[in-house]
Amino acid sequence: MTEETGKEHPEISEINWIDDCFRVYETKYGLWHSAAKDGEELVTALTEDQCISGTRFYLKGRQEGWPEEMSRVMNDGIVGGKL
């Protein structure tokens, strides 16, 4: 919002904000991404509905804190052995 007019910037007001918190958009490769108002990329999904649902889940977990059983590392990303 600008202080002088009290209105949002025209480019921001054209965006469909979901839950007044994030937006989703389709990439040229057919994937869906979500982004917060500050531009932070959040979730990538195959469909728009999955992206919205996943982003809501992610933001709720980040806001309320993740339960211990849902925050374990599944893979450490280290390749063992000789390549």
C-alpha cells in the first residue's frame, strides 16, 4: 500500500492472493509453484489444487511448529561408496 493513496500497487492488486497470504502460478513446464507475499518460494506441485493444499499444510506447520515425528530427516543426501 502506498501511504498517499491507501491503495495497493496495481500489480499486486491484480494477483489472486489465497488466504491473503500466498499465490500460486503455473510454470512453463506445467508445474505449479506457490510464493509468499515477500516473494519466498514455498511449494512445488503437479496440480494447482495440490499446490494450494500443500502450501496451506506447510504454512500451518511452520506457524504452529512441526511435531517431532514429522520433522525427521529421511535422507542425508550423502552418496556412499565409490562412483
